[in-house]
Amino acid sequence: MAGLESGNLTPEEYDAYVEKMRQDEYPMIADALYLDHAGTTVYSKRLMERFHRDMMANLLGNPHSASQSSQHATQLIDSVRSKLLHLCNADPAYFDVVFTANATAAIKLVMEAFREQSEGFWYGYHVDSHTSLVGAREVAIAHHCFKSDAEVEAWVDAAHPSRPAGRSQLFAFPAQSNMNGRRLPLYWSMRMRRAFQRTYTLLDAASYASTSPLDLRDVDASPDFTALSLYKIFGFPDLGALIVRKAAAHVFDKRKYFGGGTVDMVLCSKEQWHVKKSGSLHERLEDGTLPVHSILALNAAIDTHAELFGTLDRVSQHTAALAKRLYDGLTALKHGSGRDVCTIYTNASSLYGDSRNQGPIVAFNLRDSNGDWVSNTEIEKLASIKNIHLRTGGVCNPGGIAQWLHLAPWEMRENFSAGQRCGGEYDILNGKPAGVVRLSLGAMSTTSDVKRFVAFLEEFFVNKNCQSQAPVAGCEVSEKSEQRFHIESLTVYPIKSCAGWQISHGTTWEVRDEGLVWDREWCIVHQTTVKALSQKQHPRMALIRPSLDFRQGVLRIHAPGSADTVIVPLSQDPGVFDKPDFAQRDATVCGDRIAAQVYASQSVARFLTEAVGVPCTLARFPVGTASDSAGRHSKAHLKQGGEAIGVPRPLLLSNESPILTISRSSLNRLNEQIKARGGKAAHPSVFRANIVLAESPLLPPGLEQPFAEDHWQSMRIGGERGPVLDFLGGCRRCQMVCIDQVSGEKNQEPFVTLAKTRRAEGKVLFGVHTALRVERAGGAMIAARQSVQTS
Ligand SMILES: *Cc1c(COP(=O)(O)O)cnc(C)c1O
């Protein structure tokens, strides 16, 4: 610490200092690779301790009264205001600061003031703007998006200062693009002020200020309005701010609204009259009670940040050097064929390492060795397993995304109608990525983070072989397809995302269009949102064990650590229930809306809430509706090559297709590969298959046919006259296969090995989607141990 205070550390020493310091100060990211700093909520232990001390030592009253506690709060707020202005080199004679909830609220304050101007306002914004700036256009009389810096310059060059603008103009731009970290010219404020009348500038410094000092020393060159997200600098508290140049404060004179805090006297009854506060700008704009305790925390945050990291200038140098390393590391990644792995969204004028033009954010997409785009969803799944925190998608920067990904407006609309939303699965459409991967470095990032991330890409996304990637690596096809397989086991999952129930050998089981009977007929829904819960978010669901008891006619539900069981009738006949038992409610399952029957029983709700840990209850898919036009249908009816086969199959509550089949031989092969890497073999239950096929007779490993199912079209079960099941394509896997179905714990395997050995066209495949052949519709019977004839 002493070294930091003396300010004499070399860049390498500073890096080593941060590395060590964050082990103590940021325990919540001790094992994580945290690359989502823009929007960070990571705060230091020291800040929390200081905040705690300050909270216990101070009684803060609601400001605006004469009590001691109130006075104390007022003094505190004033001194934090000065501290924040000082941090931005903003002289209080020329600037005022207004506390807001976040940067967006700061932007809205400005937008509302302009909306009240007598002739409305014209709004110009730069294409690199965050969504929160773009949104202001909706209340402007006219607006324009500047597609480049050159267009802004040309607009200013063409201005005639003597000719007054017809109405007020507001030009908004980000100090740093939150998409790729490009920094925009801050001198625009001054140029515009000189070139136009009645023209104001709004600087969105939310991204920029998180790793750079904001310098408002030169009043004439400063923006009129500067929006900040304070939590992006300090991690805590959740506050924003608007810094206003007092020379532009008159814009707020037309503000109509007043609230508690911004008005001196109001008459309501016979006469409608009020006197608004006329003091400082912040008094006129801060409606309602100020977040006093958050402001107390901000006081501690500013001091702690300086103690831990030194000046923001120091942070800026540190992060600029790291960003350069990261950029160089990503650029150097090549496939064996010589092709680039990363396509980085930057232009020549933005040189990493030069903090005037470029901030510590890198946005990119990956290509495989064939030159095809890698889906960001795949990257996210692996990153999540490796405890890497990054952001993918549109990152709230619509203009930047469209420009860098060359997406035309019609393509963005088409992507939207194809289901692409913030955070959606469909991220490559028409052969183009619809979003980016974004890495943001922050004050507590270090060289080791950069190395770790580059090594991660190297491990999973770089193909060192010279040849192009085979469609599916590790697939071996045997010429003949004799009657070598049989059904090893059959499993149903009565409650979606909970444990399976294995059908005893010797029991024949009905298969219908929508799958094995009793499979995924129930689900657990959140009590408030009525969304079906999934193991992905709630791994403890794996430990909830449903069992079917046909003798009693009930479904029994067991949960770990509970002596109780919940029992619900299998019958849907209303006669067997105590009324009222169900409420029909609109539920959401995998994004589909369905009318579910939600159990009304308090004891069921209590039992499941206890077991899962969130307020939830049981719901049932009303049988008989599956094949209605209103029912759900399988999404897995595309074969390799994108050629559609067959028709969409009806579904109950399963994710993608009626039945999932896996092969024991494929699992054996996978487990050999996992063990060869020193990992723990995967239990078949993690794949949540309905049908497990095995070879007969059992063969020694070398003679098995792993992944033969990749090439099968169908299977006939139990001899010549048996039912035929069609294969609809490979099952795309996610990190859910890493949840141990016995302990509920998360592992890295088998997803890590699958991602290395079973990736085809950006999808990690294991198991095959299966459905009863259409002409057999109406049902058929199958059983474990039956032979399987594949073709
Ligand atoms: C994060 C961010 C915002 C939004 O900030 P909030 O505090 O979430 O309202 C706006 N602009 C940029 C450039 C950002 O990075």
C-alpha cells in the first residue's frame, strides 16, 4: 500500500499490486475472470467496511428540516457534491451536480427540459450512442443520427453562428462507445458552442468515466450536460449523476413538474398556486427525498477507490496497457490454416494503448477454421463453465452494432422477428452474427486476466490442424447396420427439469406423438411470473424425485432433506380432487405461452418452495391439448443441411422434441476422452435422455460404434412389426449437462470435452431428437431390452 501511495510503482509493479490486492479486497471474484466492468457491481471489502462504520456512526435524517440529524444529512450531501465535482475537476462556481438513480435518469432529466422548450427541440445524436441516448429522439420535434465523426465535423463546419437556430438544438454523444470502447472527440462541445446559437451538448460519460478521469477544468470546452453512472466507477452505491454547466442551467427554467423537495409552497384547494425552489440547480431538480445513505456510501467509495487504486489517471494508464495486450493477444490467434480467429470491431484511428482514442473495451466475434462464425451462445456457455463473466449480444448499442456488423435495418427487423432479442439464442442469422462478444477491463483487471482469456479462446476455439474442421469430430461410421443395438433403459421425467423415473425392465410403455406417456407432463412454475423453472437456474431441481404409482393412481414427489412427500392424483378427473385444486393460468415454458393448470394447494407450494429455494408451485400441462393447434410443437425438425423433414411434432413440456435418445457407446467414448484429460466421467443421467441404446452383445470398447446415431434416420423397435421412431437431428447441449443429477453440484465436464470433440456448425451435439413416425400416430408400445434395427 505504501508503494501505491508514493505513486512510484512501475506498470509491472502496479499490475502485481492490483493482482494481490484484489485477492483480499474482492473475494467474490477471487476465482472468476470478470470482464464485464462496464456495468460492474463489484465493490471492495474495504468500501463495505467503511460504509458499515459510517452507517453505524451517523444518524442521517431526511434533509429539509431543522433537526440535528437532518442538518447533518444536508452537510454530508453538500460535501459529497463538492467531492464529486472535485473528482471531475469541475469548479463549483461553474458547475452543479444533480444526483440521479443512474446515467439514464440523468439523460432523461435533460431530455425533459428540452421537451418543455417553447418550440420543442431538434436532437442530434452520434451513431455510437447507447440506447439511453437514442431514446431521447422520441420526444424531439426532429432528430438526426450522425453516422460518423466526419459527418459531425461537416455539420459544424457548415454552421453560421450569426444565423440563429429556429429552435433549441441538443447534440448528444458518448465520451466512449460502450460497445467497442472507441473514444469520441471531447472538443466537439466547444466547437458546437462556438458554431451555433441555442445549441447544447449532452455528453454520456457513463462508460468513459469508469476507467478515466473526467476533466472539466476548461469550462468553455466542457459539455453543457454530463451524465455519469457512479456504480460503474466504484461498484457501489447504485447512483448516477448529472453535471450541469451553470451557463446552460436556464434550460431547466421551463421545467413544469415539481415534487417534494423542489417546491417551496403549494396551494391545492380553491386556488392552484405554487412557488418552486429558486435556489441552486440541484435544489430545483432533485425531486423527492435524496438517497441519503447512498450518498454516504459514495463518500466512502470515492475515498476507498483512491486508496486502493490511486488516481483515475493511474487506472486509465493501467487499463489502456491491458487493453493493448488483450487486443494483441486476440489478433495473434490463428487457426492452423492461417485464418484469423477473432474479428475485432475497431478502426485504424482507434489504437489500443492510446487512451485518447480508445478505452479498455474490446468487441469481437469468432470464426472457426472454415471461416464460419461461431455462435456467441456457444462462447457464453463455455465462458460460464469456466467462470468467465463477459457480455454478448447487442450490448445496448443499436447504432454501433448495425454499423460494425453491417446489418441493414431490414436485417435487424428480420432478426427481431426470427426471435432475436437481447440475450436470445438466435445469434447468427443470414450468415451474419447479430451481436458481439464484449470484454471490458477495469481498475481491478490485470495481465493475468488477459492471459487467461486468450488461453481460454486458444483451448476451445482455435483449430491448430491445417485441415478444415470435420462436420463432427470423433464420429466413426461402420458400414453395416445390423441388429446390433437394443434399448438399455427407458426413463420418463414426469416433472420437467426434475429427476427422472426409470421404467422397470419388463414393463411395456406407451409412446405417443408427443413422446413417452407421463413424460414432462408437470412443471414447476414461479408463483409470481408463472414461468416454468429450469435446472439451469435452479440446480437443486435435479434432487426433486417424482415417482409414478399406478396402483394408487398418484404422482409422489420426494425432496432431499424432507421427510414429507407430496402426492397428487394422476387422474385429471375433477372428481378426485378436493376443490378448489387448480387455477388455469397463462404460463411460459421455454418462451412459449401455454394455458397451464396451476395447483392451488398451499402444502404443494410450500414443499416445492422449500426444495427449490424460490417461491414456486406445481403446474400441469392439460393433456388432450397437446395436438391442438394451440399446443406446443417441436423445434427440432431440421436435419443436417437445414433441410426440413417431416412435420413439427406436438410437445408437452419438453424443450425441443418429444423424445431424446442417447447411445451408451457414444457415452463410453465421451467418458474415455474425459478421463484421458483427467476429468470425471459423466453419468448418463446428466443427458436427461428418455431412451438409452446399447450395443448387443456388449462389446469391448474398440469394437463399439460410438456416434453411429449421427447417421441414422430412424429405428424400428422390437422386430419386423414394431413401431418406427424417426431421428430429427442432434441435440444441442448447454452447460446444464454439467449438473450432477445426484448431488445437484455443477462441474465443468462433460461440457468442456463435448465442446472440444462434438462441435458442429457452432453447436455442441450429444444425443438425437426422436419422435414416433407420423404414420404410426396414435401410439405404440415399447420396452427396455427390445432390439433396435437402425437405418
Ligand atoms: C451503462 C451505460 C449507460 C446506462 O447507464 P445506467 O447507469 O445504467 O443508466 C448509458 N451510456 C453508456 C455509454 C453506458 O455505458
